[in-house]
Amino acid sequence: MILSFLSLQNKFRSVRVRLMLWYLVVMALLLLAFCGILYGVVAQVALRNLEGNLRTTAHDLATTYERLHQFPVEDQSADPLSKKMVVLLFNARGEVIQTQGPLSPAMIRQVQQTLPAPGEMTDRWLTGSATRGPTEYLFFAQALPDQHQALLVIGSPRTDQLVVRYLLIGMGLAGPTILLSSAGCGYWLATRAMRPIRAMTQAARDIEETDLSRRLNIHSQDELGELASTFDHMLSRLEAAFKRQRQFTADASHELRTPLSIITLAVHRGLSHCRTQEDYLQVLQTIQGENARMSRLVSGLLLLARADGEQARLKKERVDLSDVTLDVVGRLLPLAEQCGIDLVAGDLPALWVIGDEAALASLFSNLIENALKYTVDVGNRVLVEGGSEVSKEKGWAWIRVADNGPGIASEHLPYLFDRFYRGDATRSVLQDAAQETRDVQGTASGSGLGLSIVQWVAHAHRGEVRVHSEAGQGSLFEVWLPLLNEESC
């Protein structure tokens, strides 16, 4: 008993069953309303037909009686209802003058007790030996002219109620049949409509973190098709996000493993082979350089993690991009001279924006350092310049960093801002060669996060980073940020 109740309760939790029940309730209400309206219309029409028949018959009989002084029995036999119709003629004192129809003396006396007024419709229940039980009659009275106030009374059984009774029986039989058919159709329609939902549910059950390649591929043009398409797009985004996460984790582990291995080897060499002060100093310098590299890497990872979690807070203050850029250029001039590269500051007019000065300084530092890093031993010049432009009634400030280095192949451009992404083998070799020189100086070395930070800072300031580069033709990076209105300066 309990198991049956629980099974029934689980069925009622099904959306298909609930949709079928709601459909059944709506159909029942509509059917009830339709039957009520049909009942009222049929009852009124049947009553009006019976009343009209009585009036017409009374008028015809009154006309015939005035001419023949008797009722034409043969004229009534053509109509089956006429066989059940009764005709009574009373004088002014209420005495019966003439009768016609299946009325017993007892029934005549019942009518005689309360005669209807001329032109009046009235119904009465009559009981007599000629009937099996009380029968309801509808009577109509009409005065006969020139007959000394004689009253003609025409009566007929309530055939309108018989029609209504048959109608109720028909509706009672047809109603449950229609509701059962509606329940079956409703359940079938609900099952058909929920088929994409079941497909999505099964796909969601089968999908795991390691297999996000499955898609529903439901191309219907209705709301469920739109939901399935949205579900497929969500799976695509999740798949891409998990791929980035796995790649990010693998790259971060690789980047951290390298300096840890170098530190381990340096410590082992110091403990095993170092005999002089210079040997220990070299070991400590190696450890210091790798420790600085790991610190920068962890700081970059922490910054990007906070940016992904929308926890990184940037200041909003008036900043001149040209001043920030010139400060960065001045700080990196010694590194450029050490690498044998001309770091040139071109035209840099006042470019006021709303932003975080430290974050913007980090942005331009990463861009210029990348340009120096990849230009060394290949090119000899890095140009930094800026300007402004009005597009669609909105002012934009731009800073451009151009180099004459090896350039970037077109197939690498879409992935350039991915974390830990390396362009190609040539650039990686140059990067590693330049890195050894700069690590000793304590300046920034490549960790694969610089351009990711650049893109995040630009987007956080409602701007963007554009790249124009071809292999062997150098690279051009442009940072576009919304220019502060002159009224606000």
C-alpha cells in the first residue's frame, strides 16, 4: 500500500503527468461551460417551439371553431404531437363544453379548478388513470370571440423537457468519453513535447568533465529548440573553459617546475662542490634570480585569478597616458641600452583617461619589455608613440609600441593573449637567450602571462588591444582607451 502510494506520488511529480492533468482540467472546464451553454440554448429553443406550437394551434382551432362550431380532429392526426395534445372549451361559468385529447375526467377537473387567464401560458402536473404517473403539461388559454366569453384551453405534455433530458443523457455519456480521450491526447502531446527535455537530461547525465564534446543537435524552431541550442552553446563554453583550465594548470606547473629544479640543482651543487666564496655567491645569485622569477609568476597568477573572480579592484582617477608611458620608457632605457636596442619615445601628447595608474604602468611595461625581448639580436629599434582619435562621437586615446623584430606569424595571432602561450620556436629561443641576461639584473623576464595581463588591464579600462604583425616585418601593438571628456578635465 505504501509502495503504491509512493509510486503514485512519483508519477504526479512528472512534468508530463502534470501537463496532462492541467490539460484535462482545462478541457473539463471548457466542456462544462460548453454543456451549460448548450443546455440553456436547447432548453430555451425547445420551450419556445412548444409555446409557438400551442399558440399556432390555439389560433387555428379558434378560427375553425368559429366557422364549424366543432374541432377538426382529422387535421391534428398528421402531427404526432397532436395525438398527445388536449383541447378544452369552457363557457363563462367554467363548465366544460367540449373536450378533445387523452384526458380523463379527473385530469379535466384538475384543469377546471384553476383555469389560465386568456393569453397566458401555465404548466401543471396532472394525474389520472389514463397515465402511469403525474405528467407535466403546458397550457395556453385563448378567448373565443362571439361565443359568450367562452375560453379555449390548449395543452401539451412538456416535450421540451424530454428533449433536455435526452440532451443531458447524451452529455453524460459523451463527457467522460471526451475527457478520457483528452487525457490520452494530452499525455501523448506532453510526451512528444518533453522529448527534447529528456534528450537534454540524458545528455547531462552522460556528460563528464573529461568528455564535454557531446551535443544535442536539436534544430527545431520552437522554444525547446532554442533551449537545446542554448544548452549546446553552454557546453561549448564549458568545454573551452575546461580546456583552458587544464592547459593553464599544466603550463603553470611547468613554469614553476623549471625554477624549482634549477634552485634544487644549485643548492645541491653548493652543498657538494662549492669550495670558495665566489662559488657560493654564484649559487646564491642563481637562487635569487629563480626566486624572483617565481615571485613574478605567482604575482601574475594571483592577479589573473583575482581578475577572473572579479575581485581585482582598480582605482578610478584622472591619468595622463603620456606621462605613464614616458615613466615606463625612462625606467626601461637601461635595459634597452644593455640589449643594444634604441628605445625611442615619439609624439606623446596629453591623453587624459580614467583609470588605475599602477595597472596602466604594468600594461605598458609588459608591452615594451616584450618588444625589447623579441627584438634583441634581430632588430635594433622600438618606437613608442601616442595620439587620439574621435570615432562615432566618442574620443579614444591610443598608445602604440612598434618594433622591427622577427614579427609574429598569422596562425599565432588568435592565441597571442592566452596564458603561457609561446609564439614559435624562433621567438622562444630569443626569449630564453635574452632572459638569462635580464634575470641577473632583476628585471622582468618572460613568464607567458604578460600579454594576458595587458589584455585584462585594457578590458578593465573599457578599452582593447590591437595587434598588427607579419613574420619578418616586426610587430605593432596598440592600446585604445576611452578618452576623458574635456569638460571633465
